[in-house]
Amino acid sequence: MQTATHLDREHCVRAVQSKDARFDGWFFTAVLTTRIYCRPSCPVVPPKPENMTFYPSAAACQQAGFRACKRCRPDTSPGSPEWNQRADLVARAMRLIADGVVDREGVPGLADRLGYSTRQVERQLLAELGAGPLALARAQRAQTARLLIETTPLPMTEIAFAAGFASVRTFNDTVREVFALSPSELRARAPKSGTGTPGVLSLRLPFRAPLNPSNLFGHLAATAVPGVEEWLPHCPNGVGGTPTGAYRRTLRLPYGHGIVSLTPRPDHIACRLTLSDLRDLPVAISRCRRMLDLDADPVAVDDRLRTDPLLAPLVDKAPGRRVPRTVDEAEFAVRAVLGQQVSTAAARTHAARLVTAHGKPLDDPEGGLTHLFPSPEALAAVDPETLAMPRTRRTTFTTLVRELAEGTLHLGIESDWAEARARLLALPGFGPWTVDVIAMRALGDPDAFLPTDLGIRRAAGELGLPSTPAALTARAEAWRPWRAYAVQYLWATDGHPINFLPV
């Protein structure tokens, strides 16, 4: 498949005719005769090729006057894998737009974060996606509005402002234009889901199959910090090999805080969100999708790794491994330092002490979550002498949180990966292992690699791969640009405890 910049018409037509769900989110099919746009896997009879035209984004379809299909609901497609596997201007801008920056700070705020002029950002987005930042943010607001209309009993006025619209009139006009239905008609068409729990939103997070939930949720469960994260086993409705449990955690969000519960299902992730401010809904969804790596293209990843005959059996045995990421880059960097040269259990203990002493308390009626993870500003005020760790690591910790609190170190979704790596390596106590763990889990670099990791070297030796860091790095050149996914397969081979769910 070509990049979103140059859609290959022949490939697009074949994907639509075969209803290939792998390409959902990569591009959208607009039908000239009906003025409707669809995802490639739309279940209706495909239109004639001469009646198809293709767009790289839903926003571009909407700008061209097409309405969303009521059958396949293209606004609920997984996101394009492009934005999480690239670190250029367009990819970083798309991650920020998904995180709600345009709604909160406007296009000038988006440009400031990226370090470019407003005109440059608009020009590049328009060239690659067929829509500028305002149109892309508008499409996201429409999707958020639809979610709230269909999954909550909230009055339409509240939904309009929670979704980011400046007025009820704009909200009504946008919903009608995008979905060819009024807000009240959308609600009437939505399936009834029972009374539910007041204040709780129940959503389905789509992904591209295959997905290996044991790898993904096992990692998050085994490293969970008490009070901030938990794994609740034996959640009902597990199917087949899908884990029957829920990963839950607290979320620090732009307008408030939240609690999310994520349960793997065979064809989606069930998501329950409790938010102190509904304006945080699109941000919370975006961060959860990013943490679970749901926008990845596992077929492309696994096909590349299968080219190595020693990795191929691992991929064939349990395909669809994802890279567990994070909802808070600064939090993960702090936890990476706490985990230097200690066991997973010890790292959790260190983090739990910080949470109890310096995290913001909150209530959790449905479980055992008690705090938000402390902010860099709160941790920068901690007396170093109270930290139960060696003096050198104490220096590493205090330097990191000070730079994060002062804004001299940025680890957000807009970060340039190479620049962030260089800044981290310049800090005391940051070696290649810590930097690449942060690059893999926090920055989202799909090619981050850990050749010095003991588990990776041990697994490599068992498989017959080179086990010295230099030789293993040379062998891994063939795995680019997906070496972070190779790490997940190698950890599983080593019997790494983070790959298995607790009973």
C-alpha cells in the first residue's frame, strides 16, 4: 500500500472489491453517484470502479461534500498506522490533533508545539491529507459528538460543548452535514444498551487483526503501579483465548482526570471511561488507543519479521503482538528510571511509594485505584534524601523530573524522536537501555531496540541468533523498521513474566 500522500488507485480498488479490513483507516472510498464515503471493508456491494474516488482522510471526504456511510461507519475506523510509525511533521501534527490540541490551543498552538509556522503546518497537512488542521479537528469533533449522542443520555447542548463545538448551531449543522442525520435522529437509531452506570461511557475500540492480548495486557498487568493501575481478573464474557479480565488505570487529562477500564474482546477492546470533564473524551480515547498500539498494522509488521527464518516460527505461533505504550510520557520516563537495575517488583514498589506520598488522591467506586501518578512538578519538589535508592540513581531521578517540570525536556507525542533521544542521553545516568525503553514505550518509536537487555540476549541465544549486542544489532537491521515488535517476540521466547497474565 502506498503512503497517504500518493494513493495508488489500483491497490485501493482491489482493497475495496475484496473488502479488506486491513486498509480501514489507511484511506476512504468516496462514491460519486451516492455522495457517500466508506471504509474499504464496507459490507455493501462495491460500486463500479469508475464511480470510486479515494481520499486519505475522513476530513478530506467531508470537505469534498461526501457524507459518512450509515452501514460501515467510516468515522469509527482504526486510525492510520502512518501517524504512529513516523516522526515527521505531518505524523507529529496528526498525533497532536488526535490529542485535542487544535480544540484547546488553536492552529497557532499546534504550530508552536511543532516548531513550524502556521502556514507550513497547514500546507503540509493539506498536501498529504487533503485537509488542513481545522478540518481534521472538525472531523474529530463530529466523531466525538456521535459517540456521546449514541452512548449517553446527555442533553444535546451538553454534548455540543463537550465535543468541542463553539455553539449548538454549529454542532447541529456539522452532524447533519457529516452523517446526513440530525443529532436526535442519530440517537433514535442507536441500539439501546440498557440503563448503564451514570457518568460512565461504554465504547468499543476497533483494531486491525490479529491482536495478541496476552502479550499486551500481560505486560501492562505485570508492571502495574498499585493505586494507579490494576488488573481485575475473571471479567465476564471472555471468549476463547481472550483474557477474561480488565486493565484499569487513572488518567491525567487536560481538563480534569479519568478512570479507564479496558477489556480485550475477540474483535475490539471494550472501554469504560469515567471522566470528570467530558471535554476530555477524545483525548482519553486517543491516549488509550496509543497505549494499546491499536492503530498498528500487524500484518505488515509480522510479514517483515517472518523474513528472518529464526523469528518466523515465533510470529506464526502467536501473531499480532503489539508494543505496550503509555498514556503519559513523563510518567513512563520516571518509571523507567525507577526500574534501572532492579526487578519489576522493586520498580513497582518504588513507584507506589511515590504515588502514595505525592500523587493526587481520587475516588474509584468500581475498584482499587486511589491516585493519579505524581506530576513532574510535584516530583521536582521531593526531598532527594527521602528517596530509597542509590545516590547516583537519585541524581538521575532528580535531574529528569526537574527538566520535565521546567519544560527543558519534552517527551510528548509531538517530540522529534532523534532529538528526544539525544537530550535523554545527555542526562546523568541515562544509558542506551533506558533511552530505548523510553523511545519504545513513551515516544512510540516502532524501531526502538534493546540489544543489551538480558532477556533479549538470552532469548537470542536460545533461538540461535547472535547474543552479543553488536552482532545482534547487525542481525536486527533486517527487522527494520519494526525492531520494537521483534523485542516483544523475543521477550515471549525468554518466558519474560510481563508477557503472561496473572491468574
